[in-house]
Amino acid sequence: NYTVSLRGQYHNAAHNCSRRSEAIDIVNSHPPLEIQRVVIDNDTDITMENMLAPNVRYLLEVRINSSTNFQNVAQIDNSTSSFTISGLETGINRYCFRISTLDVCNTSIITSPVICTVLNTVSAENNQNRVSWNTIDPGISSFSIVRDGGILVSVAPGQRQLVDIFVQCNTAYCYQVLANYPSGVSLSAERCVTAFSTDQPAAITDISVDVNEDNIDIQFRPPVNFTPSSYYLSRSINNGSFQVVDSLQNPTFQDSGLDTDDDLHCYRVQYQDVCGNISETSDACAILLNARFDPLQNALLQWNAFEGWSNGVANYYLEILDDTGLLVSSINVGNALEYRFRYEDFPIQVLQFRVRAETFLAGFSDVNSNIERLTLKPR
């Protein structure tokens, strides 16, 4: 270390100026040059961060794309830790930077390691976002993919694409690519996309349609792998076209004021998931029971199959009621869709009939048909 003293004197003046001394540190070699961070701020600006030694003049140099020639950008020193270059085309060109200075001890130019910008694009695809990038990569050790400000994953230096499958539809995600060098990093511009899904949700698998006088109660099982934003219920009468009845938030509905004795009522359920996709349709019809006498005065009872449950009907039961609605008898008819009832087995002249479909499903109740009334005429 040396101390340098200096005293000034005006021309033809007395030596009455004070002396000023300054300690000078002598180094045998120039401190290493490093660009610590290169950041693309926007479409025109790039900021560099570095730590420079005091009392040294540096040149910031750049080369563009495939050029091998560096050009002087600015003269910098350690008065500031960052420097911004404007007027660039950061979305088109790749810029490589280095810092140089003169080593006066060896009369040679020394330069820092080169750090280059990263060009990146992001595209939203069905159920995934694709991040692509390219750069000029002298000495890159790895890339880190930044999502919403946090590192999502780090990949090998030769990789140029990443597919992010951990996304939710209708959610915006912002990505940057961080090139990791031994001496610093280069951060790309931020690119944002909104994830989407076009997958059609699966159909509702289980629907109950239960007749209760002139009302029909509909219950269905919510989907397992999709979150509905709303359900859509449609109705068909006597195999006509389906017409929308209502939009539902819950998987239950009561349809009232119906002619359940004469009309076949079928229902169609669809739902819209949180991604805006409409599910496949699911249909189920109420059990419509028809009753009449045959020539021998036996009651012939016929009904349609109930097909709303994924694992079918366990058994059908023909329920016999008196004229007050009290249950008199219940006959297990298995999977039959008709039954011939001998009136002579019952002393009651007026009987009412109902079919009950027994379910296998937990959380679901059996469903009933309409009630048919028959009066045995004296012979």
C-alpha cells in the first residue's frame, strides 16, 4: 500500500495550500469480471446487474444473434450496481453481453464471461401449457422454469421445451425461463397464458325417477372426476323431443303437476363443468304402469323397464293396495315386466296397483310407478 500526497499552488502565489493525502491499494492482478444478472424488462429494455471494482473504467459490450463481433455499448463503473439498455428488440433478437477492461499491469484486455438473453414463448393447449425457449448458450449449466414467480422445475442445458400439465382450466399462468451460468443468470421476459380444457365430461351414471301422485322426484349422482358449475334437466313426454325444464345447482329436483297415470315421462341430465364443457347425456324414464282386465277377469299389469341405474334393478315388486292406499301385499316378480293377477285370490273388489323397482345403490331409494286402480265387476 502507498500513500500519495498532493498540494496545489496557484501561479505566482505563495505556498499556502494545504496538503491532501490518499491511501492507494496496489493489486497484482485485476479482480475477476462478472455479470451477475441479465433481465429482459420488456420489449425494448434489458437490465444488467454486476459488481465492479472501484477506480476502474469498464466497457459494456454486446453481440447480437449469430454475430461473433462485440460492439461497445457504454462505459460503466462501480457507481451503480445495475445498468439498463433501451431501444432494443428483445422479443426478436438474442443479445449476448460481456464486460471488458484494460489490465494496465499486463497491458492486456480482460473480459468477463458472456451471458446471453433467452427468447421464450408460451402456448396454452388442452389440459397443458407448453413453454419453449432458445438462446445462445456458451457455458449454460441448466435452465429453471419460473411459474408465477417461483421455480417450477430445473432442466438440462440442452432442453428447449417444457410441458406443464399441472394446470387448471380458466386459470392464468405466467412463465419465465432462467438460464443458469456459473457466474450469473439470465432471465427471460414474462409470458402469460390462460389454461383451458376441451375434454367432454363423462355422463351421469345413476338417476332415480320416482313417481309420487302427480309429482316426479329426480335424484342423480354427482360426477366423480368433474366439478359441475350447473346441471341441465330436460323432459320428454310420450317419447317426444326433450325440452329443458330447469338449470340446477343441486342433484335433486321435483317435477310437479304431471299426468303420471297416462303419460310416460323421461328425463335427460347433463352438466357443465368449471371449464365450460357440456357432459354427455344421461336419460331415465319413470315407470309407467298399465292395468286392465283380461277376458277371464284377471288383472293384466304391464310396465316399462327402469334403466336409470348403472348396475340395473335388483327386483321389481308388484305392490297391491286397498282403495284407501294401505299396502295389502307385495309380490317379488324378479325382473319381469308384466304380471297376471288373479282377483279370486283376494276378496277385495277394488284394488290399486303400484310397481316398485328395488335398487342396489347405496344412498339411493327404490323408485315407484304410478298407481293404477281396478274394480272387479260382478259376474
